[in-house]
Amino acid sequence: MHVLVAGSHGQVGQHITRLLAESDHDVRGMVRDEAQTSDIEDLGAEPVVADLTEDVTHAVRGVRRRRVRRRVRR
């Protein structure tokens, strides 16, 4: 299954990304910073640079499931 994990560079997102990749899912890890892409590759996922405040069509193309993790700010 093709899965997109938004926030895949965060603490929880990294665990989700790794677990999905280890379970033989095709995982796309969304990050906001190009410098984070190698970390996503190390987790076994395809990195995609995008920001949820902008157009993310390229990030979700071909993806069947999306998991969004939103940071709670206090």
C-alpha cells in the first residue's frame, strides 16, 4: 500500500515511517526541509519536500492513505 506520512521527520513521525516501511508498505515521508531527506531515506521511505500551508498535490499523487501528525503548540 502507498502511504504518505506528513511530519515524518518528527519524533512520532519517524517511528510511524519506520514501522510502515518495515511492514513492506511503500512509504512517502513528507518533510519541509530538503536537508531532512536523507534521514527519511534512512528510515526506508521516499522523501518528498512539501509544506501543508502550500500546494501538496505532488506529495499525495498516487498515495492511497495519508497519516497526518499535527504538532500541538502551547
